[in-house]
Amino acid sequence: MADPVADSLLEYRSKFSALEDCVHLISHSLGCVPDQAKEDLGQFFEIWRTKSITAWSEWLPEVDRAAERIGKIIGAPAGTVVMNQNVSTIMAVLASCFEYTPQRNKIVYESLMFPTVSYVWQAEERRGAKCVLVPPAPRVEGPGFTPGPGDVGITIDTQAICDAIDEHTLVVPLQHVVFSSAYIQDAKKIIAKARSVGAHVILDCYQSIGTLPIDVIDLGVSFACGGSVKYLCGGAGAAWLYVKKELIEQFAPRATGWFGNESPFAFTMPEQSYADTVWRYMGGTPAVAALYQSRAGQQIVGEIGGRKIRDKSLVMTQKIIEWVDELGMKLNSPRPDAQRGGSVVFDFVGSADVCRELNRRRFFCDHRPGVGIRIAPHFYTKMEEIELFFAELKKIRHGGGK
């Protein structure tokens, strides 16, 4: 029997013709390209072709328009979001805002952090920071389950992170959703603990924006960031940073550039005179083409809204878990709805080889060492595509050719 929630939002599928000749279950890693992106990139090209250097008069306003589109999705007030090229750069800009003292030098984050973020904060130890990594929670799979040597934790104990945050803590970079398992962290509780001791949380929303409802004001977070590559269906190059309004002028990033200046085209020298707006976190020249490229995906997600996408996602990821159980594979994502983000991770012997073959056959997914295959339905996914995916996976595991 058809499920009205699973079948919802399929009217938007017509905006993605690339879905016609593949099974695209990889939106947690690369969202499907909207057809409109081709026209939008064409607009960028035509402005460049016809206006030459005067194109900047149209290109620069697109930076703020992109920020407004993101602001709508995450509940951010006007003037608190700025665009950048990637989260690595954003983390480096934010890291450059802080000074470390013996009294306050701790950086606390989960050991399941996405590596690029860890690289940035580990490098801050050269300037006096002390990184404290909170290990995964012990794995529990119900009565009779005994973790084996390969059973790494897939969740983080919220209380363990809170306990690690003390009066010596300066910054807590935190994944909203853990990339390797889709575990949703209790960000609100962790943010509250950080605020109580005067520490700042930087919430990495890359695995949550576009698939979970997000309200940065309700969360009370100091900073939030994310990008366009995944559930926002925008391709690479249109990352974003939210800064809490009252904090915007409090920091002066050392990692800066001419577009962080109060008057970039005045070419003032030699020192930086920071903008009094969120643009002070901009740095160098924005990647304008990526802003046009990412526009359609942002508009579609903003129009649908995180709540409807989340409702559909929960139904479809539950169906995936049922398939994982039926096929006797190891689930490496949380079972409870409240803890599970937009993707499902599962493993079995030979999963990396099977993943490669699935991709060759255009059943798109990915594989991560230690956890296995990751797949994610999105608002444009049909329930039958999940059935087709697992039928193909079964065929490959049993030596079926194509």
C-alpha cells in the first residue's frame, strides 16, 4: 500500500532530469543537480560576457542574496550570514578569531569529527590551544549484543561532551549530524553548557541543512556553518557562515582578505579596517559562479521547508533499515528516529567492492572506511528506488552480472 508521506514531494522530482537514468541515493555526499542550475550558470556567463569588469555590480549582490536564501532555511536574521567557499576555510577564519591563554585554551570536539575540521583545530595547538577529543559512546545493540573488535561507536555521549566543557574551554566545534553514522547530536544541550562557561560553539550543519529543520536562534549557537554540496543540491563552492548578531563585531579574524574590509575598493593600506557587518568574515574574492550554481537547490529546499523533508526522510530511512535487517547486514546508524539524520550506514564483508560496482551500474552511494556503505534518500526519491537499490545490491553480492 502506498505511503502518502513517502510519496510526498515528488512533484519536485521533475526539476531533476538527472534522476531519470540512475538511482541517486547519495545526497548526503552530493545532491542531485537541478536542471535550473544550467540556466543560472548561463546567466553568470552572460553577465560576464556582456558586462566585463562592470559585472561586479551584479555579481556582488548575489553574495547577499545567497546568504538570504540560507538564512531562510536556518532561521537566521538578516545580516548574520555570509558566503564562503568551503567549511575548511570557514573553520580557519573562525579559528583565527581566537587567542589562547593558560586560563582558556581548550578546544573540545568529538573524535568522530569530519577530518577537515579536526585538521584546522589541531593546527591551533601551534598557537597554544589544547584539543580534547571526546570518544564515541560504547556501542549497545540490545540484549545479547557483545561488541567485537570492529564495533566502533557510532554515537557520542552528550553528557561526556558536556563534562569535557569547563571554564578553560574556548571553542566547541560540533557536528550537528555525525558524518560517518548520521547520529544527531543534542546540540541544544551542548550549546547551553558551553554558554554557561563562556565558551563558543561552532555548529557544523553540513549533514543537517536541507534534511533537518534548523533554527539557529532557538539553538542559541554562536556560529554555524555548512555548504552546498550535499542536501542543498548546489554543487561545490557555496559554503556559508552564520554569526550570532551580537558577536559580529566582537571578533577580528587574522585569516582575512580585502572583501572583509569596510571599503574593499578603496584599497586602503597597510592594515585591515574590518567591515562592521558579517562581511568582515568574508576574506578574499568570493567564488561568484558557485553562488549562481547553488541558487536553484537553495530555492527548492527553502520552498519545501525542513519539516516536510524530514518527515519524508524518516519514513524512507526506516525502510532502508528494514532492508538492512532483512539482509543480515550490520547497521551503523542509530535506529531511533530522534537520533537518525538523513542517511543510513551499513556494512558487510566486501562492502567496499560492492559499493564500487553499484556506482558503476549507476546506483549511486558511497563507502567510508570502518563503517561501510552510506545511502540517503531525499525529497525527490521514490520508494521504489530503495527497492531497486537493494535488489541490485543482492544481485552483486551473489555474483550477478549486468
